[in-house]
Amino acid sequence: MHPTTRLLLGASLTLALVMGVGRFLYTPLLPLMQREFGFGADIAGLIASANFAGYLAGSLLSSFTSHGKARLMAFRVGLFASVATTLLMGMSDELAGWLILRAISGAASAFAMISAAGMTAEALSRIDEEGRLAWVFGGVGSGIAVSGLIVHFGVDHLDASSLWLLVGAISAALMPIALALVGDRQLPRRDTIAKRIRRVARPLPFWPLFVNYTCEGLGYSVFATFIVALIKARPGIEALGDFVWIIVGLAGLPSCLIWMRLAERIGFSTALACAYVAQIVGVALPVLFEAPIAAVIAAILFGGTFLAITLLTLPLGRKGLGGRGFAVLTAGFGLGQMTGPLIAGWLVAGAADYSTPMLGSAGVLAFGLLALVYAIRTRQDAAPAS
């Protein structure tokens, strides 16, 4: 196997394990856990927020392990801890234990993801092939799809704890492959690389972009936490709930590649705005229309945009605030996604149903789109770069 392919495969597998499984397995298992353990939407939102809080903390701490042996150690410890906490979720039946495990899982996924993506991005940049990083983020979609399929076929035969253990065991079996393939590498340069004229990301005014990305964190997290629960709560289409989440994962697989190519043609800011429009429609569809086809289209639109929005946003803002833009944008996103499920859970535990916070999150995303449009309109450099 070519060294570049080995590194891309290892990093993609890492994101499948720590994000697709470690972070998002909770979504398809949530209705089953609620039924077995008898907790409401407020507790469900609290558990999700604990994971997102851990991710925020891990993202900020990762700035201290951004190079060399410290980063490699952060990757290995993060990957191991993510898989371990997935397994341990199947051995706990108390809220306190879940909150601790999900917080550790969030921090571990941040360490592993940022370290693996960082090592891969640096290795690719040295050979002028940064665009191939989009392959790595497709791993999140594959992890979502595969774990969703396991839950779908196992839900009639296993309880929630057993499914946590099963998926965790499969992750543990795959973990040595990722550990062996990911590391600081000097990749060989290809003899011939097709040259094409393409646009590059031009920075946007930072604070409107910060508002935009914080809204994305809040808006996307509500859909990502509660969409399966929403569909399974509707008479007549309950069986579609698991398939909706599988479709989200499948749509996420090629999304970063597609949006990156589009951004290189029409501009990163324009592509990002288009992605927001698609995501807003996707989040609102299952609320406005109860037909099964609406849920399927919503899953495609959401799965096809939520990873790509991150991939498109960071190049537009990473140079802001004297080079601290990446960390501050990540902090805003983390605060948003930590808050979203918490507020949504409180609403559903009160007088609202799942449709209310879902529609509210679409409104938050729309406000974020307005902030993005404002950033684009007020950008000083209006000349296209190629």
C-alpha cells in the first residue's frame, strides 16, 4: 500500500472510531436507552451535553500537544480512551457514570481527531496535496453508518448495554490498525500531479464568522442528538428512525470531497453559504412535513453538510486573531453544541415535543447564515484568488 494511502486510511479509521462511533453512537441508541432506563429528554440532553463539553475541553487542551512526540502520544491516548469509554458505557447503568464517561469520551475524541488530522494535514502539505485531507473526514460518515447498521439489526435481540459492548468490541479490534498507520510521516511526492486552476480560501472578518460557527455548533447538535428519537416518536414511521441515521452517515462519506471541489470552483465562502442553506432545509423538513420521504431527504441534506461546513469554515477563519482563529472558532462551536442538546432536552421535558427545538435550531442556523452573509459583504479583499 502506498504510504500516503496508509496514512489517509489510518486517519479516516481513527475518525470513524472516535467520532462516528465514540461521539455519535449515542444517537441511534438514545431511544432504546430511554425505554430501558426510563429517563426523559432533559436527561438525554444532559448526557449529550456532557460529551460536547468534554470535546470542548479536549479541543482547547490539544493546543498544548500540537507537535512531535506529545501530539503522537495525545493521538494514542485519545484513541484508546475513546474506545475504552464506548465499552464502559455498556457496563454502567447510572447517570453519574454516563456523564463521566461521555465527558471523557468527548475529550478523548478531540485529542485523537485533532492529532490525527493535524499529522495528516502537515504530511500532505509538504507534498502539496492538502486537498486529499477531505478523504479523512469521510471516516466520520462511515463510522456513523456502520454503527447505525449494527444498532438497527441488533436492537430486536440485544439491550442497549449489550450494543454498547458489541460496537465497543468491534472498535477495539480495529484500533490496532489505526495505531499502526497514523503517525508523523514524510510522504513521497508523486511524479505527476494534475494541475488545475482553483480558488483558495480568503479570510473573512473574524467575529461575524465566529457568530456563524457558534450557531452551527448549537443548530447541528440538536438534530444530531434527537433526530432518531423524533422519528421514532411518530406513529407509522417509527421503523424509519434507524435508517435515517444510517443515511446521515452514508451522505457524510463523500460530502467533504464534493464540497471541497465545489469550493475550489465557486469560492469557499459561496460554497459555505450554499451548505448552510441545504442544512437549514434539512433540519426544518422533518418538522414541517411528516411524510417518510421528508425524513429521508432531511438525512441526506444534513449528512451531506455537517462535516463539510467545518472543513470549509476553518480555512476562512484560522488566520484570524493573530493566528488564534482556529482555537477561538473551535471554542465557539464547542459552546454552541454543548448548549443545544441541553436547551432542547429541557424544552421537550416541558410542554414541547421534539419538533419545537428542531425548528428552533433551524432558526439558529438561519441566523448564523445571516452572520456569514454579513461577513462576506464586509470583507475588504473582494478580488478572487486563484
